[in-house]
Amino acid sequence: MKLYQSLMPAALLLAASTSLSSAAETWDMPTAYPASNFQTVNAQDFSKCVATGTNGDISIVVHPNGSLFKGNDIKRAVQTGQTQMGERLLSAHENENALFGTDSIPFIATSYDDSVKLYHAAKPEMSKLLEEQGIKLVYSVPWPPQGLFFNKDVNSVADMGGVKVRSYNKATARLAELTGMVPISIEAAEISQAMAAGVINSLITSAVTGQDSKVWEQLTHFYVVQAWMPRNAVIINKTVWDGLSPDKQKVIDDCAVAAEAAGIEKSKAANDAAVAALKSNGMKVLDPSSKLAGELDDIGAKMAAEWVAKAGDPGAAVLKDFKK
């Protein structure tokens, strides 16, 4: 009897340890960008926050650079439960619903403050739309403003005619069409190879993606046109989310709030560093000519009207809330 009693604490400890071990989960989070990219670094910091907050019960493994799923497949993989979480540029899925392209309406939100304001205006409708697809929005971080990369001087829209440009969402494709360029869909991880092969000779993207892709090896000019600020979203499978205890959901929500705040600061710092890198590698970093800026503004107004027509009443409500 004494021996049994003496073993009870050890047995209880073993049972508790076994219970904790069985409760621990490892989740995958694929993303489309390099490990050094600020969005991926932010995702890694988020995963550490969740691991700490759950005492190791949830371990999130971030898979960068399209290594687990290519960018275009990430949202579907989360939706179908092939992966628990993922990070995705939701505007790439505007063909599903115009609301996914809210952050890529040209020249509407071109500063970080306006990007945050537009995000909060769109978030209720966006969250509802995602949940209907079996996905929960966890957090979202903006890219720096999108600019234009070329291998020549471009002083007007006429100078852009026939140029083969990388397209990553409907906004980039439509802007290409309206400027006479040829849009070609290329994932971020494939930009360098596509440029080296001559598949594309222009980009509509941030200075950060330009730096990631070492665009100075093929291109010479970066025009700071501040077109829009697309956002990456970290998403989780809704069934996985619903299966969590309220305490663990709160940990993830708290870490998400921290990730959004930290992500904006990382985005700003990454943009400054990327612009400096473009210059130090011999690229010309230029403001658009007054003629080009005016022509792009006209194109932006046309694209905004087209977006509102597709997005309907929900889209109109988002913009009305944004403009308050």
C-alpha cells in the first residue's frame, strides 16, 4: 500500500505529461515569399508568439518561398484542410469576388494610414466572405506602395506599349491592358527566372519584391507611382479554428493584433531598405513625369469605377466607410 502511494505522484505526473503531449499540435503555414522577406519574418514572429502563448501546445511551421504550396494554391489548401494555415495575397483571388481586390483599387489608399483605414472598412465583409468559404482571417499586413519597374525611360503611357509585365492579380492585369502592356501571370518566387529568360521585362510591384528578385540584374528604372498597397493575409481553416479552446483562440487573436502592428513597421523599414538597395545597385529611382502621373490617375479612376460596378452594394459601402 505504501509503495502504491509513493508511486502515485509519479504516475500522476506521467499522466499529465502524456495528456499535454497528446494536446500538442504542429501546424503548417505555407507562404509564397523568401524567408528573408519582411512578411515571412513577421509570420515567423507570429508563430513564436503562438508557441509561447500556448506553452508549446501549438507549433506553427512556416514554409517560405512556395516550398510547400505555390502562392496560387495556398488559399485553396487552407480551405480544403490540406494545411491548417497559410499566408496569401488575397487580391490574387479577385476573380472569386471583387471584395478580395479592395486593397488594389488604384490610387485610393497609397499611405500606410490609408491602407489601415481601408482594411478596417473592408474587414467585416471580407471576414464574412472568407468564413463562407471555410476560412477565418487571422491578420493582414500591407506591402509598401506598388511602383513600376522598366528597363528604359518611361515618360508617358505610350512608352509602355508592348512591354511584357508580370501580373499577380486582376488589378495588375487590368492596368497592363489599359497602358498597352502585355500581362503575364508570374508567382513571386519565379520573377528572377522569368526576367532572365525574357518572359517579362517589367514589374508592377513594391521595391521590396524588386530587391528580393534582384531586379537590377535585368531592369534599370523604378518609378515611384504609389499605385496601391496590396495586403498579405494570414488565414486559418475554419474547422481547425472552431476546434480550439477559447483560451487558445485568444492567444492567436492577441498574437494577430501584435503581428499587424509589427508588420506595418517591418513593411516601412523594408521599403526604406529596398529603395536604398535599388539605388546602391545602380537603378534609377524616379518620380513619374507629370504627364505619366496624370495618365495613370485617369486610368486609376476608370479602374475604380469598374471595381465598384463589380463589387456592388458591399463594395460601395466599403468605400463609403473608408471615405468618412
